[in-house]
Amino acid sequence: MKTIDTINKQSDEDLVKTIIENNNTLLFEVLYDRYATLVYNKCYGFARDADEAKDLTQDVFLKLFVKLASFKGKSKFSTWLYAFTYNHCVNFVTRNTAKKIEKQAVDNAGIENISDDEIEDNDFLNMRVDKLKKAMNLIAPEEKMILLLKYQDHLTIKEIEEVLGIGQSAVKMRIKRAKDKLTEVYTNNL
């Protein structure tokens, strides 16, 4: 039997393997403790309501425990969990069309910190932050997600490939289309 100290020092991937082998909810708590804040913050970004974010976080971890065996180790566990959380939140936003405007608002804090070397499009660079936040709320959740992965969460193209399970050219194409859509909404609707 492993001690708590030994378990806490295990890598995420080794811990997941141990959880799957033993179907141990107590070990799953260690994983929960490591990532609960990160998952909550991502859920809050979609829900914009603390209670709703807590519910989404609980849903993510419940589904995660059930689907943990589907983690194949092809990427880091944290990257896989990130994708899992984003997909759950995007589905939540899409499912709740009656509350869509309120629920899909994503916390765009940090969007002000986009650097010139990260974005090539001059129109994109010249957007005012307040108008940009409004425009972000008017584009599809999938478009918003890929822009936030790239520019707020600072994931590399390779990491986005892993999160979304698509190739490099598809990632670049989706980022370009999302930027174009955001620029169009920003220019024509605000």
C-alpha cells in the first residue's frame, strides 16, 4: 500500500493509471485536489456565476471519474483534462440556448495582454478591449474557445492539436477563421 506522501508525489499520469487499476475514489480525490481550482476557473469563465461554475465543476469531475479509463496517455493528463473541461463547458453553453447570452460569456481577462508577436492581423490588434469582449460574446463558443486557448491560456499550436484532437493545419485554419469572424463581428456589429 502506498503512503499518502508517495501518492502525492506521483505524476498525474501514474496517478491516473493507479486510479484506473484500483477504481479507487480516495485516490481520485488527490487528482481532484490538484485540478479543482483550474477546472472551476474555466467553468466560471463560461458560466459567469459562482454556483453554476461549482455545478459544472462537479459535473466535470463526475464525468471524468467515469471516463478516466479513456485517457490513453497520448498527451499530458493536464492537457487532456483541459480539453475535457472545455468540451463540457461548450456543450453546456450550446445546450442552454434559452440562457445562451448570459451563460456563454467567457471571462476575457488577460485578453489585453495579447502581444504583437502572437497576432499577425493588424485589425485584431487595434480592437478596443471593451468592444472586443462584446464581440467575443457574439461569436460561436467553438470560435471563442480556440481564441482563448491560443491568446488567453497561451497554448501552443501543438498543445491545441492535443486538446482538440486535430492536426496542425486544422488548428491554424480554425484560429484564422475565428479571428476573421471576431474581426467581422467587431467591425460590423458594434
